[in-house]
Amino acid sequence: MAWVATAELAAAVSEAGGLGIIGAGSAPPQVVREEIKKVKKLTEKPFGVNVYYMTPYVEELINIVIAEEVKVITTGAGNPGKHIPKLKEAGIKVFPVVASVALAKRLARTGVDGLIAEGMECGGHVGEITTMALVPQIVDAVDLPVIAAGGIYDGRGIIAALSLGAVGVQMGTRFVCAAECTVHNNYKKAIIEAKDRDTVLTGYRGHQVRVIKNKLSRCFAELADNNAEQGEFEKLGEGRLRAAVVEGDIETGSVMAGQIAAMVSREQPAREIIAELVEDVEKVLKYLKGL
Ligand code: TUI
């Protein structure tokens, strides 16, 4: 979660028993390095960094995670294949996010440690397949641990993911409303107030981004209706995530959130969210045994 998953949130999640991840997004490499240093001051637990492959800084970011001895990296929005040998040599666990079986199979041959199968219910940059359909296909296609992402809010979602063959889950949207998440309050409020049909896919074909509907998403829809060129989509989207996250511009900013935004009803500390998830999983298991 670029701009959203900062050091404070990553440290709080790791402290609470999860694996906190810093979202590098398209931030300048020096900013990411500072975030990494900040997490190290806040926790001794392992944490990860997500490298967004559409940033122009991929090479620098790879060198930074190696130099800072980050334990785990996840990758998104691209094929990290060429960097795997270098990362593995440095002893880093690598979990690329994949949205298709083809890329999962390709990356499985490169020595990655596992894959994150992300369905299109999630917020931000998405693929085309839902979590329910994608996870079992990837589980069957590779001999690696698979983590499910997209559309997971509570114990029901976690058990569903495990039933599909995943060994764990990645959650974003619910943690945007964690107390430790430093996004602008307007951003959290937009998620808390969202209803089931309030997110929409925006952007150029093949580069779809899920956001909460607003003036910006309507402008994107207009571009799509007019068959605009990719460059026009890029121009409209420039700086819009930062505007929403930092300035709280939720009307003309890009309020990235997944479809489970509708289930988020309040801000909670990360520790409370994780404790609630664990308790909820036990409850769902009991329910299933009673069927
Ligand atoms: O990366 C994400 N989600 C993100 S990154 C992000 S930052 C951003 N900032 C401004 C505008 C747009 C985005 C917001 N959300 N998720 C991981 C993800 N990766 N989802 C889908 C994929 C993916 C898609 C295609 C991974 C690989 C892929 O393959 C490309 C290829 O080369 O085969």
C-alpha cells in the first residue's frame, strides 16, 4: 500500500504478530530507506518491503533492501524474475504478488519462496480474476506456499482462503483504518462510510486500479468512454494517491480501497484487529465442525 503502509503501521502489525510490510510505491528511494530505518527503531520483529514494479526506482530499491538487510520482500504490478537470484543470494525471502497462473508458473521456476495470489476485489492496482477463482488455480499450478489476498476482512475470509489451499492471507484495506496507519482521517472516513458498491475499477485497459467512487473516478470513466490514450490516464492519475493520503483530498484524489471497505466500521489498533482475527478464526472453525 504505497504512501499508506508506512513504518508506523508496518511496525505495529509486526509487533502484533503479523508481518508488517512497508509499501514503497513510487516514493523516492531515500524516503523508503528512511522508512526502513524507522521500522527498525520501532520493532525488533521481522518486517517486509513491497516493491512496486511500475516505479522508475526498482533497481535502487532492490539495492536498498539488500543493504538494509530486510528479511522479506513482496513485489507488485510486474515480473520481478530478473532480480530473484540477487535477492536470494542476499538471503531475502521473496513473495511476488501474482494475478495470473501464467506468471505464477514462470516465477515458481526462479526460486521464489512463495506467491501472493491477489484477487481483483482488492484495492489499488488489480488483475482480472477474483480471489475465489485465482487462489485454487495457483495452488494447483505451483509447488510453493500461496498466500491469498483480496476481499479478506475477518475470520470467515481467512478460513475461506485456507480452504482454497492458501497457507496465509495478506490484508490491506482493513489495516488502512488501523490506528497506527498515518493516512489522512478523510481517507479512513471514506473507507468507513463506503457501502458494498462504492468501489470501482479505473484506468487504462490492463492497468486497472480499484478506488472508492468520487469525482476523480468519474473523470477516469469519461476518459474510458472517449477511448482516450494511455498517456491521458497516466496524466489524470499523477500524484492523486498522495493527494488523498497526505492532503485528505478524497474528491479528486485516488482513494484506493478493496471491496471489503464496506465491512470496515471503525478505526482500531493493529493489535486489536489481529487479536479479533485470531478469535474469529476459532469461532468459524467451531461453527464448521458443528455443521
Ligand atoms: O501492486 C499492487 N497494488 C498496488 S500498487 C499501488 S501504487 C500505485 N500508485 C499510483 C497508481 C497506481 C498504483 C497501488 N496498489 N498489487 C499487487 C499486484 N500485482 N496486483 C496485480 C499485480 C500484478 C499484475 C500483473 C503482478 C504482476 C503482473 O504481471 C505483469 C507481467 O509482467 O506479467
